[in-house]
Amino acid sequence: MDHTQQLEEMGQKAVRAKYIMQTLSTEKKDKALTMIADAFLTRADEILTANEKDIRAGEANGMHPGLLDRLRLSKDRITAISEGLIQISRLSDPVGEELERFERPNGLRINKVRVPLGVIGIIYESRPNVTADAFGLCFKTGNAVILKGGSDALHSNIAVSKIIRDTLSEAGITQDAIQLIADTDRQVTKEFMKMSGYVDVLIPRGGAGLIRTVVENSTIPVIETGTGNCHIYIDEDADINKAIPIIINAKTQRIGVCNACESLVVHEKIADRLLSPLADALREKNVEMRGDARIKERISDCIDAAEQDYGTEYLDYILSMKTVDSIEEAIGHINRYSTGHSDAIMTENKEHAALFLAQIDSACVYVNASTRFTDGFEFGFGAEIGISTQKLHARGPMGLKELTSYKYTIIGNGQIRP
């Protein structure tokens, strides 16, 4: 069977599954999610063994440390994946929620209700946790899902999806609620992007190159989950004792993630007080600092920042730094270079905070908090399908509601249009 036939067969299975999924009760979905969460813990060794194959291959191929971190699983991370499914099972099921009800003068009663999107396709890179997270969210919302993970995580993804499918079978639910494309041929990915006859929406998760490829080539409607060139602006009225721990957390708590801070914007009036202790803290974490001339005057081991540094998602222990003379200049700089993901201001000035919140054009905008909180789990959504940086349909962490659409149900009593 060639690529096209295999994909068409998967598409047909997914379409059949989506109609079955739409009939599942909340109770049955939640029970299955709990069973799968338990299975991840009892079969964790299977996942870790498969993941170790991927890690060894990544190291042999010289994979970047930040990407290796995304790829690596541990018992703690498997426990977190399991807990994510449990949390999803405890959330309210949005399917069937009545959004609006009204009656027309002619007596037609019109209801607007939430419904599943249908078949969701997801193309993603070296993050095997996405396999479980994406399934959990799609399953809870009554969607079938077809996954295309990166070749770097192939063994891990196969192990995770097998456990899910085995457990669905035990629960008496169609295994085709989740399907994994295991073929690593890039031509398969290109053909997958053209399956508009079967897949209702396509979501890319990964680097800028992957996202751009999907947006430019897909015939399926795409929800764009953007890269994260996240900024923190240290205002002239910032509390340094708050700001420095937040910066260190946002930059170094986990480097290979889209909500990590990649760039600082520093008000000139606070630079003398901030930069020396901040540089000491960054050195302790082995962070390379790249700054403009005024930053370099104050930090001896800071190297020159090139223009492209301000727009780069490093996913590494590197931080760009820029000085400004006003909050307005800071906002202009961030809106120019940000990817619209997450940006933050450190300030005790309420007017400056309000201005920043109003004018920064990003999905998530923070005051005195780490950008690392842009996460479905941290927002209470359970696991997330991704962080949308676009403005149509969904924006920010995409949880359950973002994986639904709506339809109108109209009840009449013999009305005809005059």
C-alpha cells in the first residue's frame, strides 16, 4: 500500500471515529482518560525504553541540548503527563454547552451550542508528551485525532500511542480516536497537509520552519501555534528584588520551551542598579549575555547584540538585552520583535502596567510574573494543544473550549419563509 492509500485509509477511519466520538458521554470519556493515565504509570518502563532509543539517536546526531530536553522523558515527566490526563478528566466537558438561546418573532427557537471540531490533525516535533496531551484534549472534546510526530521522537510516540490505543480497546471505545502516522518520509507529511477531505483542522507545533511550512502548504484550515520570542521589560519603577528572580526563572527554569524569556528590555534609569546583580545571577546559570552599547558598558563580559538577536528564539542559555529611554520605546521595540506569544513588564507603577497591558500585542501579557506561566496546565486548562499566536478562533493556551466549534439548532412548529 502506497503513502496516499495509507493516508486515505487513516482519514476514513478518523471520519468514522469522529461520529462515534460525538456520541460518547462525559462519564465514559472521563473513565477512559483515567484508565489511560493509570496505564502510563504502570507501563512507564515501556515508554522510557523507547524514549532512550530516541535520546541515543539524538545525541549521536548532535541534537541541540534544548531539543534534547524537549525530547527526554523521565518518570517524573511521565507522572506529569498522567496527571495532565487526570486533570482533563476533572474539567467540565464543553461539548453540548449552550452558548446562546433566543426566539424569533415568527416563533423559531434558536440555540447556539458547542460541538467538536471533528477530525484534528497535529504535526509536531521532538516532544513525545504532545502525543498524550493532544489525545487527551481532543478525546475530551469528542474529536478524533491524527498525529504526525517528528522522526526524532518516533519510538517514544509509538509507545505512548500504543498504550492509549490498547486502553481505549479495554474501555470499549474505538482505537481510531487516535492514529499515529509512523512513516518518517517527508512526502507523507506533505500529503497529510492536503487531506482536507478528511481532516477538519490542522495544528502545527514546533519551530518556525515547521509552522511556516504548514501554513504555506496546507489545504486544511490551520491554527497557527507560534514560536516564542518572549520579552521582559524592566521598567524604571521595577522592584529589582522581584525582577531578578522572575528573569532567572523565565530564562533558565527550562530553556527549550516556547514560553522561556529570550530578550530583556531595560529602562536606562534602572540599568545601573539592575545590571550588576542581574549579570551575577545570569553567570551562575551560565547564560551568555548579548547587549547593546549601553549594556556592554555595564557588563564586562557581555558581547555585542546583532540586530537579529532581538528577534531570535534561542532555546538556549543566551539572552539578548536592549536599553530604552521610555516605556513607549520599550513597547515599540517589543511589538516589533515579539512573536506575539508572551511578554512581561516588571514595574510598581500602575499606570505603566496598564499601558503595557493595553498596548503589547501578544497572546499573553504579564505584570510582575514569569512568562513561563503561559501553559494550559498552569492556566487550569489541563494539558494544552499548543499556544496560538494568531487571532482567529483561538489565542494563547488552547484548552478544551478552543477545540470546539458551535452550531445552531433551530426548533420550529411549521414555519415557512414568506
